[in-house]
Amino acid sequence: MLFRSSASEIGYLGIERPDVLLILSQDGLAKALHYLRVMTEDQRVYVLDTLPEAQTRAIVTRVSLEALAPKPPKEFVALSLLSSYLASSSIFPRKAMEISVGQNTNEKLTEKQLRFVRTAEL
């Protein structure tokens, strides 16, 4: 997952150097190598601790799924990690993420997702 934050509209779709990069799989790590090479000390990478070290100048945080509270099932790892990052940053409030997830039309799934959005912490 790539993120670029800005106080104004971002008028392009391509991201050359993300502000934040979440790496959730070996395949994702392989696809992120270009970004890792160009990231700088003012950017962040969150990588699962089951993956090899990310070689980059960015600040790297290794995340243990066992340490995420609550521990997410496989299908909610990305959502949980994203929610954890957002909770620790000032990009936008967690409530905005709750509202976004709450737009899902599948109520049973929405309640499960909201549990991880509301409580995820790195």
C-alpha cells in the first residue's frame, strides 16, 4: 500500500516516492523494491516481521501480527495495519476511517471490520 499525503489536491495518479509504505507479503516486498530505493529519512515503511529486512533510507517499523491488538485474521491484516498507522499519525482522524468502512453494505462484515478499525494499535 502506498500513501502520499498533502494539504492540497494531488493532481496525478502515479506515486514516485510514497510518504508511507505498508508491506504485507513477500510479493509486496518484491514489488516495492523501486520505492524502497528512492525513499528518504522523512518517509516511513511498515513491514511485517515475518518478511526480510527492507533495505531503505526510510524509517522502518517491523510489525508483528502477534503484537497487533486485537490480532487480525488474515483477511483484515491490511485494514488493521492501515488503521494502526492512521491512529498514530495526524493524516486524518480514526473516526473518518470508521465512517468510510461503515459505508459497506454487508452489515456483518462491516461490524467485523470496524472492530479492527476502532482498536488497532501498533
